[in-house]
Amino acid sequence: MYAYRVLWFLVIPLLTAALAAPDFGRWYPYRAALDLAQAYGRVVMVYFHSSHCPYCDQMNTFVLSDSQVSQLLEERFVVASVGTETPEGQELARRYRVPGTPTFVFLVFRKGTWEEVGRFFGSRPRAQFLSELRQICAKGGACE
């Protein structure tokens, strides 16, 4: 009987953790982001970036790290982080016709396929990015 109680107290926390919602505050690899967005009905923000991109640094430092931006992303989106310096990133950049970095491509799963519902290219001020995110969110049906 004691063994069953010990097992019960070990198994329940593990099952609870496994069944918990994913951490939408983190950035995922492309394929994982698509899977999560499809499962949870969210818009995917595919963020194409490069380590040699000063405009990516601006977006990371002054916009994407902002509490309002990160809160909206966490509540409504799944972020896919795609470095354009990797083979996968280069293939995805070609597929999505990415002109340079930073580029943000927004996808929604509808009628069995991924549909692009918007894109931004280049650095922009925090307030503008936040406004554009809200527009994409509404267009993608994630803010209803």
C-alpha cells in the first residue's frame, strides 16, 4: 500500500506537468511553433533574423523585449525564431520570399493549410510594432 502512495505522489506531478499548457513566452523552432499554433489556435509569428543584423539588434533590444509587446506575443501568438544563417533558415527565407532581416511573417492554419495573414520588414518603433501586432492578431482571428 505504501508503494502505491509513493508512486501516486510521484506520478501525479509528472502527469500534471506534461499536460500543462506550453510556455508561449519562449520562442520555438519553426516546426514546433507551427505544431503549437495549430493545436492552440494561435497565429505564428515567424521572426527571420541574423546575428550580423543591426536592425535585428534594435528590434530585440528596444521592441521585442518590451513588456507590452512580449505580453501580447505570449497571450496570442507562437513565435518561431528562424536564423537566416542556418540551412533551414535559408530554405525558409526562400520559401517565404524574405528580402532581408528582420522580417516577420504571420501565419494562420485555416482549412487544412497555412495562410500568410501579414508580414513586416525592417525595424520599427515599439508603438508601431504593437499596433501592427494587434491588427495581425485581429486579422488572424486570435483576438476574438
